[in-house]
Amino acid sequence: MKRILIGLIVAAVLAAGGWFGFNLYANHRAVAEVEAAFEQMRASGGKASHGKIAFDAMSRTLTIENINVESAGPELVNVKIAKITAVGVRQPDEARFSADGIDVSGVELAFTYTERAKLKANYKIPEITARDVSGPIRAANVPLSGSMIDMYHFMLAQYATASASSIMAPTIAVSIDAGTGNAGSGEFVYSGLAIQNANRGKIETAKTDRVTYSLDVSQPGKPAKMTGELSGLAVHDFDASAVTAALDPQGSSDDRFHRVYRRISANSYVVTMAPGVRVQIDNFAIDDIAIRPSKFRPAEIMAMMPADGSTPTPAQSRDMIGKMADFFEGFQIGKAEIGRQTVETPQGTGKLNAVKYDQDMIAFEGLDMPMPQGQLKMERFALKSFSAANLMRWAASLGAPGQAPSPDRMLGLFRVLEGAEIKGVVSPFKNTRQLVTIDTINLNWGELVGSIPSKASLVVKMVTPTDPAYPAQRPLIMAGVDKLAIDLDLGAAWTESSGAFALAPATIDLGNLARAQARLALANVPRGVFTADPVQAMGQAAQIETGAIELSLRDSGVVDLVVAQFSRMQNVSRDAARSAIAEMIRSQGERLTAANLDAKAAVDALAGFVETSGQTLTIKLTPRAKVPLMQLLQLTQTAPENALAQFRIVASTGL
């Protein structure tokens, strides 16, 4: 029995000695691995130090204290960490490690950027907790250039090698110093940051409860602060691979769009600026954000900025705008919506129900804002097929500031968008109590030939008060017409294969006066006429031939208005005035109708139109043979009767 007891004691002592020996070996190996990682950082030219390192083999817990890392080069990055504790550490292979959890405390990061302008940023993170962590044992070498773009590329590349089921940081405080006298300094505080399922460059969700900030936005002699609070910010399905490719210093030839975010959203956003100015946004969401690495090249834009911080020359500005156009061509949003917005100012409160972007259309809905004359309300304003890239290129083409751009360059604006729409406007009319109401204004164009649209349409439905400031409207006011109801519908299109151009419909309805409609056809219209060069346009216009022309006029009160005005001017009765006007039409038309019976019928129809109110006058002109447009225009100025002789004329009136 004694021998057995002694044997057990010896075995226990040997086991304990073996365990302690293994623990010491494991601790030594952990220290060696940590030292190797720090030596790698020192080898890149930076400074790296740490305090106590401990490894408990039983719980496989690694602890590192008092970490201090400082990068080399002009762009200084200093990282301090009070303590890192990794629990359940394992090494599945020679290159990677995993841990059940990592707790980091006392993180401070200081960043000094001097590439274009001096900027200091300090981050303080009291606590970071990560679970189910996996990553490389040693990081890649930090880029020696110190460029901000290169640093972002490096960090994203490292991020793509790690994973964690969750990462949480209750508080992150950021302090930015833009230098004395420079705007941009401020404080940011992030509360409740939580990341779920980060896996090799992808994140399922990242949320923060609240972001608050205070920024110095002072201008010389005008100190000012801007504060803001963003709540419920959330990012869904982030993928860093496309961004990493776009930031690659060697460039990327990948011309496909890759989604970076499935959705970015927030519950509310409040900004307070100058005294009495407060902006509140109820919510916003942006879906399917994607980039094209071959075009999305922020490093190229930054490289074009003057190194000494001076103002770019006009040539440099144009080149930079051109690069910005490429940048926007490499950026894509599926759709976006900003919810109800309220802007409070000392002059009053403005509201906007929503801003929406979908399929290249930008729409502003539910505007209600104060104006000096009263409240402006608008149901909807939209820009169709808007292209930020084309806007940049158009701006770059305008030439140097102070120089008038050429007509061709101005026409380049047609490439920026393909139309606009306004609906449901109620606006004060000047300083009166009357209102302008717009039911709709819808303008569209397309099928550009060079910079000029070959197809366009315009629809306008609105009511506007008559204005005594315009002499042409004074007779309307004298006749008691205080409003004009306008219904306009214009359409024009050119067909290249046939050379035909048609103006149809062309309708204007002045609801309380008259309705006029015109149709015009042109033939043999060459492509070359669509140019901003007037000499070339006139030369090409010589080939154009006039087609059929149809005019109609529906009287809704305009005849009585003209008769009443003539009656007042001549001091005669309205019946006498009506007869006098009809007689004047017939006598003035005698010269035109002497050799053209068709024209006489048209003159008689016009006189009859005046003699009886409420009629519709219709005149149709059909070419007798080929009628060159330029020749016809010249005849209308020198010999109107000869111009009419080129057409067969059919005229009629009817109730």
C-alpha cells in the first residue's frame, strides 16, 4: 500500500511538473509569436513596444498589456492599447489564429495627416469586445508611402483576412484638429456600435445607436458652430472587395459594377447651424450602392490637387472635373429616399415630405416653404434621367471663368438630363394676394443629334393672374379678365430615315378666351441642320421643303373681348364694332385674294368667325408642288400673296 501511495505521489509530482513545463513552453511560444509580430512592425520602420505578456494554457488565454505602435513617415499613426485579452486561443495552421473572444480596453489612436493640409485626429475607444474571431497571425507590411488612400487600401486588405461573429464598442470618441483659424475642427461621439457576422471583408449588419458631433464651421471674422445628431444608423451587407480593388495603387481594369452596400439607413438626423437654423430629417435609406473599380479612382483625384495647397489653375480644375466625371460614372445607386425634412429659420419653417431617387430620376415631393410674398407649396418637382457625370463634363467644357461659353457648349446641358416635371404648385403672385397655380409642367427631350434634341414635348396646365405691368394684358383686365387659364401641349419630332419633321400637337388653350391648334409638317430635313453653327444650319436648311399646315381656332370669348375693346376705342356699339371689324378683314384681304380664290374663301371664313361668337375657324394649307421652306419664309416678308399662292387653301367655320 505504501509503495502504491508513493507511486501515486511521484506520478502526481511528475504530472504537475509536466503541466508546468508545458505551460511554460506554451507561454514562451506565445511570447515568441507576439514578439515576432512586433518585430515585423519595427522592421517596416515604425516603433512597436508592449508590456507584460501572459498565456494560460488551461483556458488558452493570451494577455498583452501596454501596447504602443507608431508608424514611420510624415503621416504619423500612433496606436495605444492598455490591454488585450484573448480567450480560447487556437492556431489551426502556421499562418492563422482563432479565439473564442477578444476583449480590448483603453484604445487610443492618433493620426496626423499632412499630405495636403495638416490635420490631426484622435480616437478614444474605452472598450471593444469581439467574439468567434479568426485572422492571420502576422499582418502584411504597412505601406511606406503614408498616403491616406494607401492606408485605407491596407486596412481594407487586412480586414478581408479576418472574421468575427460580433464586434461591439459601447463608445467611440473622435477629436479632429484642423489647425488654428481653419474650419473643420470638432468632436464626434459614436454610441452603441455593434457589428454582426464580419467575415473576410463582408459584414452582415453594422449599427450604431447614436452619432453626435460638434464642428467648427467658422469663416474669417464669423465664428460659427454646427452640431448634429444621427440616430439609428445601420449598414447592411457591406462588401469591401470592390473598394479594395478600386484603391489598389496599381489600378484595376474591372469594368463591372460590384455592390458595396445593400442598404444604408438611419432613423433621424438633426443639425443645428447658425442661431435659429435647425434642420431635421425623419429618416433616410439608400439601397444597392455599387462601384466600378476601373472608374472609381479617388487616388487619381487627390493626386491632381496642388501639393502646396494652392488654388488649382483653370486647366487643373477642368482636368479635375473630368476625373470627377469618371468617378461618378464608377458610382451607382439603385434607389434612395430621404423622409420628411423640416428647416426652421428666423424667417419661418420650411418642409419637404420626401426626396426620392430611382432609375436616374430625382424627385422632390411635398414642398411647403415661406417666401417674402407668402407661402409656396409644391406637390412634386422631378429631374428625369439625371447624370452627375455628364453634368461634370458639361461644366468642364464651358471654358475659363469670365469667358462666355460657345452656343454648342451651352447646348451640352441637354446631355445632363432628359426632362423635368413640376406638379401641384401654389405660389404667391408678386406682392398681391392672388396666387399662381400650376397643375403640371412636363418637359421632355431626347434622341440627340450632336448636342441638339431631335424630339421634344412640353405640357403646361396652369392658372395665372393677369398683370397690369404688361401692356398686352391691360385690355384683358379692362374687360374684367383677372386670370388666364393656360393649357399648352407642344410636341415635335424628326425622323432621320425619312427626313420628316412634324410639329404635332401644338395646342394652347386659354380657357376663358380661346383654344388654338397647329400642325406643321416639313420634308427632306437633313441631319446637318441640327447644329449650333448658324452658317451650317442655314446652308442645310435650304434643302427643307414645306409640308401641310393646319390651323384651328376655337372662340371661347376672345372675339367678344376684341369687339368690346374696339367698341370702346371707336366709341360705337358692339354690334357696329363687330361689323366694322369683319369689313376691315374683307377689305384688307382683297389684295391677297385678287388672284387666289382659295385665299378669298379663307378671308371670308375669318370674317364670318368674327361675326358670330363661339365658332371654330379651321384653315388647311396643302402645297401645290415642292415649296422650299427658306423661299416660303422670304415670300411671307416680301410678297405674302405669292406665299399663299403656293398652297391649296381650305377654310371653314362651325359652332
